[in-house]
Amino acid sequence: METRYFQTLVKVCETGSFSKAAESLHITQSAVSQRIKFLEENYGHQLFDRSGTQLEPTGAGLLVLEKAREILAKERELVDRLSSFKGEKRLSICCTPTFGMAYLPRILSDFVLRNADVHDLKFIFKQPAEAIVGVQNKEYDLAVIEYCDGIPPESFVVYPLPDDELVFISAPSMDLPETPMEIERLLEFPIYARRDGCSSRNLLRQNLANLGHDINDFKRVVISDDLRLCIGSALDGCGISFVSRSLVRGYLLDHRLRAHYVKDFTHVRSRAAFHLAARSEDPLISNFIASLQSLFSDRGRRHTDGLALP
């Protein structure tokens, strides 16, 4: 259900600011503004007085706010009551595209063996900020993400996982050395990069800023939400990309791609699974965490060394 519009309205009223609401919801200020605009157009009334230094709800805004809180409360009640049904075991998991494409098939295989009676499994790919909000709002039972900044700890139980290593990749035909190089050498080429909100894009931006550059200093920038396009373009020799090594390990082993490190770059980001503290006793969540930990054990890592996208 599209209750995110009501969630955004409530947060703007609580903070008195589009920017503070965006920060709290882990979305862009533009997204907050668009959601409020949608509500105003849908109901035919201005919901906020924008003349002062702080946003204040209009009379119509107060009415919509009141009903929005009632709807959100009803939704939470519905989710809580549905979760109490014991007849069917269900689990909703959110993860980043990188993690899902690299590891999800093996985790799923192990988890299903442990839980043959699970009735409904749902896997959703989202960017880290969206996954955090989704778990907070009980849209997902559990999330697994890579991230550059810390996960808010107050409402989550967090299971740290091994860090994720990112590398620049190129086709051998581009004749780039595999020894650590200066960033200026790579700026000569087009880069296929992820959209804003992806932690690999955030890490790339932070690294470039530390060296006095930004992403537009590359010869050409192609933004894509499709990891396969980024990797496929590198395989075809069309440019370079900055991706998780776990996604291209197989291509590196058979020498179809080369991995490159940049001097003074940070090439790792954190990785963790997390859920709300209230779900700590859920056996399905505990079993999924066990499958995760098994994957990253020494034995599990040996079985994933050859992973690559088909």
C-alpha cells in the first residue's frame, strides 16, 4: 500500500522541514516535496503554509494529518495481527542488488533445507536507505545491505558480516595494469556507474572528493540501475566500472576482466544484516541469520569463490 505519502506528511509535520524529513526518512528532499505535492493535488488543498521559516500545516493539512495517523496506526495493527497467525510461515527479506545477485541463490538453498515448511518467502531488492526505512516500517522482516555510513542502532539488532571489497574492472583489451595506479589514469575512460542511493556510488564519490575529483571528471559517465549493464559494458571493453568483487570473481578467475586498485582509495564498505529488536525470537529470522553466517564461514567462502553473473 502507498502509505509512504502519509508517512512523509507526518514526518514533515513533526520536523517542520522538507530537508529534515528527508534526512529522517533516508530519501531525497525532492522525493519529500514530490510526495507532499501529490497529496495536495490529490485532495485539492494546500497542506502547508510555506511563508514562515518553518512549515506549518494548514487547516486542511491538520485534517489530513489526523486521518493519516489513523491510517498508519491501522496498517501497523494489521501487520502485527497478521504476523500472529501461526498456520503459515512467512518471511519478507530485503537486500541490495549486489548482495542478492552474488549470494542469494546459495543462501536460499540452505535456508529452504532448514525450513521446508515455509509457506511464503519474499525477496525485494532495494538500496540501503530504502531497506532501512522498510525494516523500520515493518515492510520487511529482515534486511541485508552494504553501506558506507553506520546503521541506526537504536531500533535494530545488527549482525555484522564480512566487509565487501569493491574494485574497478576493465576488459584485458583496454590494457590497463593490475598494479595500484593513480586515479588520473582511470579518468581517461568512460565509467558505468550506479545511481544515487547505491553505496558503491557513495563510496566512489567520497573517494574522488578526497582526491580532489568528482565523477564528472571521467571521460564519460553512464548511470545505470542495472548491475548487469555495468559489468557487461566492462566485459565488452566499452569502459570501466566500480563494483563489488564478489559479483565478478568468476570473470577475474578466467581472465575475462581485470581488477584495479587506486592509490589512496578506500576499496571496502561494511555489510550487515539487521531486523527490529521485537523480532529477535522469530525462529525464521534466526534460521536465515544462521544461513547467512554459514555462507560466510570458511567452508562457505570456498564454495562461493567462483561466483559470477551468467
